[in-house]
Amino acid sequence: MNTSQHPDLGASLEQSRSGLRDTHRRSLMRALFLVTGSALVVFGCLQILNGYIWLATGELIASLILFFGITRINRTPRLQVWIYSYLVTGFSFALLIMLVPEASVSAFVWVLMIPVLAYLLLGKREGFLLSAPFMVAGCITFYFHLEFVADAGGVIDLLNMVLCAILMLGFIHLYETRREEAEQKLFTLAQTDALTGLANRANFQSTLDRTLAECARSGSGFALVIMDIDHFKVVNDTMGHDAGDHVLQNIGKQLTERLRITDAVGRLGGEEFGLILRDVKLEDSFQLMDELRQRIADSELPYGDALIRVTASFGIAHYPDHAIEAETLFRIADRCLFSSKRAGRNRVARAGLSPVKGPLATART
């Protein structure tokens, strides 16, 4: 099995706080810093002409900070701090402008951008927690911005603002919820074997790579097991592919029922399965697989009016006794599986031992 060249997708999803990966969030922040900083320079100059020197000074200072941020955002380890600083400052500034009607009569439109930026950069949960209070504050500030709502026109203006704010927040929240559900579904489909519900080959490889890294740090060991159903083609040829699928599903169920929560199992393709047994000794891994071999051999699977019985062969490689690299471990386990097949099938073999059918005591050479 070749080592995957792609990062673990599951870890990537866990680390991401929004629908965007960190690299995309950094690119977006650079663009926002550039656009916002440039706009503040223009607004600052206009505010000087408008007579608001204190407001112009604040905008020009903010633009300098944003231009500085462009040079730092790609390599800063505190991306989340930069995002929160930008959003909180920007949202607060929009509310401040609304309280100064002479500065801008249309500043309230920026309130409607709050949930868009917050959800995009922070995700559903953090985006809602940040944007909801600002949206409420924006509606209250707009009320004071109107100065009075005694007539029908003022009430209409206020209701337009409130309803737009509610709809914008609601639509963005609904969209982000559906997007997360779709992304999780796609992730599950990409990582799961559709027939058995087990991890697929790519997912199993990622788990193996992660297990190697963890065991290298902790100094613990694990067993890599490759299992193959004996004479599986006979089942397909004599009883049909539906019967073969039924057998694969049953084998997958037996594997998950037998293994511990710390272990991992996946379907590598066809009738071949992979298992990772964490924190087991050489003798124990052999014994566990021999018990599993016997359990499979003793099982009778009802299929229509018939009973299907199959056996399985196993090959075991142990980290770090037999190898310390994923590709080498897999090659050794596969070679042991071939030895089990060549010795008559329905056997367990590991590096250094002959393939046997029975207790470990009879396996030594």
C-alpha cells in the first residue's frame, strides 16, 4: 500500500472552524485587509473634507494597521485573533458611524454584511455568537439613527432594517447548516466503503499513517493484519453477487463486533480487509486473529434457503518488531497472507512463524 500524499481529511475538517480551510481564510483576509484598508484611506480623506478630523484620524490609523496585517496574515500562528480583531473592530466601527448621521447616511448597510463575514470566516457556531449581538445592536443603533419613528415613514424604515437583519441572519444560518451537513455527508462517502460501512482503503491508510506517528511518539506497538476471504469467487459464481455482498457485509459486522474501540478495520478492496490492533503483543495479536478465524469458519450465514459458510486467511506484521514504515509493514503482512493461502487457507501467519490453523503453541518453527 502506497503512502497517501494527501493530508488526513478528517483532521483537516476538525481543524477548520468554517467551510473554508485555513489557507483560504488567510487569502480572504488578505483581500479584505487590502479592500478595507484602501477604502478607509479614501473615506479618511473625505471625512477630513467633511470636518470630522477625529473620525478621519481613526480611519487612517486603521488603514495602516490593515496594510501591516497584509504582510503578516499568511504566516501568523494567531489567525483566529486577527479574524476576531478585524470583525469586532469593523462591526463596532460601522455602529459608530451610524451614530454620527452627518458622517454617512448609508452606513447602516454594513450591518447587513455582519453575518456574511462572520459565518464565512468563523463557521456556524462562532459566526452566530458574534454576529447576533451585533445585528441586535445594529437595529437599536439604527433606531437612534432615525431620531424619531413617530410617523409611518419612520416605522417603515425601522421595520425594513429589522426584517432585513433577521432574514439575512436566518438565511445565512440556514445556508451554513445545510453546507455543513452536505460537507459531512461528502466526507463520510469519501471515507467509507458503501457496501460494508467500514473505512475504505484511503481512510484505512490515513489511520495507519496516524497510528504509526502516535506509536513512534509513545513507544508503543501495534499489529497490522491483512485478511482475505477464501474462495470468495466461488460464492459469487455459484450463488450470485448479491450473496457475495451479503457475505462481505456479514464479515464486516463480525470484524467490528470483535475489535476494541481503539482498533481500526477497513475494506481494502474486493474480499480483502485490513485491521489495526493497538497496544498488543506479538503472541496476543496472533491469538486474537486465530480466534477471529475460527469464529468466521464456524459461522453459518442464512441466504434464502441456503446456508453460506466461508473461511478466511490472515497475515500479520507487527510494529516495531517487523518494520517501522507503513509500506514495509503492509508488504510483510501481505506476504504472510500469501503464505496462509499457499499453506491451505483458513490459517493465520505472521513474520517469523509458519502459517497455522490452531493455537499459537503449534505455530512455532
